[in-house]
Amino acid sequence: MAGSHHNGNDNNEKIVYVGDSRVPKPTKVHIPPDYSAFPGKSEAFIPNFLLKEWMVGCVFLVGVLVLTVSHPAPLGYPADPTNTGFIPMPDWYFLFMYQLLKYPYMSNQFIVLGTVGLPGLAFGALMLVPFLDRSPERRFYRRPVTSAMMLLSLAAIVYLTNVSWTHYQHELEVNGITPEHIEREEKMLEEKKARESGEAPPPAATSVVFADDPAADVYERATCVQCHGTDMRGGGGLPSLIGIGDKYSEEELAKIVHDGIGGMAPQYDANLEKGLTEEEMDSLIAWLALQKAENEGKEAPAH
Ligand code: HEC
């Protein structure tokens, strides 16, 4: 029975020291050499963690692919170099840089400074932040230099974006330009309103009427084709002449061609100078007046 008692009172037992009590217990927590110091709480970067990340990446990618297939990117309007009713603008998030390039010391002979110098400095400084701003302080008000730089650049971006946008709106107003997407939206809303109120507008022709008429050939030789297009559908801010007879009478059309309208200069004399005859121009105007819904699908009148 004596052999089964292994308590400290057994004087015959040999004392074995574990560790050295004179060496103080380390108070600092050592950074474990690797994840194995936390069994069950950590995992290997390769391959476990990486595989998980890849899985998330794949799910995300599939999501984006599904979206691109189900919602194709909308096509913009066809590029039209003759369209003067168009002010090219960068996307909103680049407006501040666009505005920057309008200042004297950022343009002309200083253009490299505006395009590469200053933006390069700003983004280069961003990369240097981990080396420059080494303080362990996290509260922004305890890091006055970094915070001031950030607030300053934020204020500059907001200011420049606002100036650029305000200037754009002003330009639109001064030149009497309505951006195409807004024009289309307004037209759509107008049509919708008309439909809802029950008083649908009278049907307008949707194709060129009497396309075999000799006047159609005059149209192609006259200036009109340059702006209103071979298909007469205009585009790029220029109005379509399809169904124009539904909108204007022959007299009104003659007045428009003689005197111009809005952004269109007078056309009659310009075409006579171009070598067209008065008879041809008058036949063109008469033909335009026939561009009506009621004439669609009819035989061209005999001349
Ligand atoms: C330099 C370009 C240009 C040429 C050339 C031109 N037009 Fe136009 N036309 C325009 C523009 C721009 C407008 C829109 C004017 C506005 O409303 O401010 C317009 C408007 C019109 C309109 C009124 C359309 C509407 O819905 O109110 C008619 C009609 C018209 N043009 C007929 C002609 C005819 C006919 C010719 C040829 C003899 C011609 N245009 C040549 C640019 C042109």
C-alpha cells in the first residue's frame, strides 16, 4: 500500500526541480513564432487562408459576371465630330483634375506640371505616408500634420470639383445647350405625361416619305444632309427631319430654310451659292412639308 502514496510527505522520494525559481517569469508576451502557437485559433496562410480568399474571390467574380450578362453596359450616343452642341467633360471623380489644368501654372508651357508633376506629387506622397507618418498615434487630432494634409487635399478636391461643375453648367446655359441625355429624358417624360393625360400627340411619321421623289436627291446635294444626315434622322444634338411636315407647314418650313432657326444659320442662299436652283430648293421645302404620318406608305405624287 505504501508504494501507492506519492505525496510530498514521502521523505524517501528524490526531489526534482522543475525550472529555476531565481529566473523571473517573463512578463512580456512574446510574439509566437508562428500560427502553431494558437492551436485551433489560427491557420496556415498557405494553403488554408489563401484557398478561402480564392473561394470568396471566385464567388465575387461569378457575381460580377452574372451582373454583366444580365445588365449589359448601356451604349452611349454615337460619336459625332460635327456636333457643336456638346461640351466634353470627364467623369465627376476627375473633375478636380480637369479644373486644375485650367489654371495658368498648370497649363500651356507648364502642362507637364499639371498632368504629371502635381498629381504625381500627391499620389507619391500617399505612397510615402507609411514612411513619413510613423507615429503610433491613431486619433486624428493627435496627428496634426497628416490630418491637416488630408483635410487640405479634401477641401481642394471639393472646391475644384465644384468650380468645374459650376463652370460647366454656366457654359451650357450661355450656349443654350441641353446635354443629349437630359434632352432625351425630358422628351421621354413629356411623352409619358401626354400618354397619361390621355391627349396623346398626333402620330408623327417614323420614316422618310416619298423617298423616290427627285426632291430627296436635292436634299442629298443640299447642305441639309451634312447636319441632318443621309437618313434625315439627325442625331448628336441635331434634330431629325423625319415627320417634319407633322410639325411645320410648308410656309413655316420655307421660313426656317430662308431665315434659319435657333442654332441653324439661314440655308436658302447658302444652297443657291452651292449651285442649287431656286426651283430645286422650293421643291425640297415642298417635299419636307409632305413628310407626314398620313403620307407614309403612299405612292409619291406624280410630277
Ligand atoms: C450646319 C448644320 C445644319 C445644316 C447645314 C442644316 N441644318 Fe437644319 N438644323 C440644324 C440645327 C442645329 C437645328 C436646330 C436649331 C435649333 O432648334 O436651335 C436645325 C433645325 C432645323 C429644322 C427645325 C427642326 C425642328 O424640329 O424644329 C428644320 C426644319 C431644318 N433644320 C431644316 C433644314 C434644311 C431643310 C436644311 C438644308 C437646306 C438644313 N436644315 C440644313 C442644323 C443644320
